[in-house]
Amino acid sequence: MKKVLTGVVALALFAAGCGGSSDSEELAQVRAELDASKEQVATTTTAPTTNGAPTTTAPEPTIAEELAQVRAELAQTRAELAQTRAELDALKGQVAGSTGLMGTHQTPTTLTSPSGLRSPDMDLLEEFETDAERREWIRTNLLIGLPWRDAEKMAHDAGWSTKVIFAVEGEPVVMTMDLALHRLRLVVVGGEEAGTVTDVVNS
């Protein structure tokens, strides 16, 4: 393209020298061709000399795109924070239910044996006002009707001490006056060989 432009310039000089002022129209035409050649050179993209492939520059992100990305990251952070708070609240609820909130209330720890019979809890048993309430809490109904040896073993496995009382059906049952809330009195009817538990007293 530079060679073309040089040729046009030389042609213009040659025309100006040969024709003089009488060839002004031809000179004007040459000048017009020169201007057109300059415009063509200015708008022509020169290809790179390294590998022949045009160099492409990635457009920089706009402010709006950067702002959208920041907002997306902020939303994700808020979601993670909300999940962490939910997990913390759940953990606080578990702690409050087992040990009492801020130490103001202590929940009694009560164990239950595999049979379903509850283990002795002296603090809780003392809060009950009647023997019926204690029986219901202990679940003494699980022992009723069992052979007395099986019932005795079940009570021992749950942590109770026991006292077996062999009674005669239809006659009053005599019990000692000593009170022990860690003990279950098993009232057995039917004899020592084949007797079954008919009543359980926590005393």
C-alpha cells in the first residue's frame, strides 16, 4: 500500500511539472486520487507479522457486571450465615433440654432399661406425692403377671433392689414400715415354685 501511495505522489509531481498551470484539472484529479488512497491506508488493518492471526483482546468487565458479581457473592455469604445460625440455634436447644438454660434448671437424667422399666432416680421419686404416681413413672405394670424370678431379674437389671413377698390370694399383704425408694416390693401369689407377680410397691 505504501508503494501505491508513493506512486500516486510521484505521478502527481510529474503531472505538476509537465503540465504546468494549464493542466489544473488533471492535477485536481490526481489530488483527489491521493486523498482517496490516504483514506484507504488509514482504514486498512495491518495484520500481525508473527503468526498471521489477528490479536483479540478480551473486553474488560463493565461496572454493572462487577456490581452484579459482588451482589451474588454477598447473597451466597448471607445464605451460609443463615445456615450457620440455624445450626447454632438447634445446638442451643439440645443443650437447654439436657442441662437447663443458663444453669437455672437441671433436667433429671433418667435411664430406661431394655425392658422399658425405668431406673431409680431418687430426686424425681421424692417429688411424687402418691405411690400411684411413682408406679406409673417406673412402669411397674411391665412386671405384673411375670414369673416372680423373671420380674426380679428385670428389676435388678434396671438398677432396683427388690423384696419378694409371698402372699396368699384373698388375704391381706403385710409389709414392713421401712421406706426405701430405690426398692421395689414384688407381691407374689401362687407359691415360690410357680408364683407370679400381682402387685409392685415402690417403698
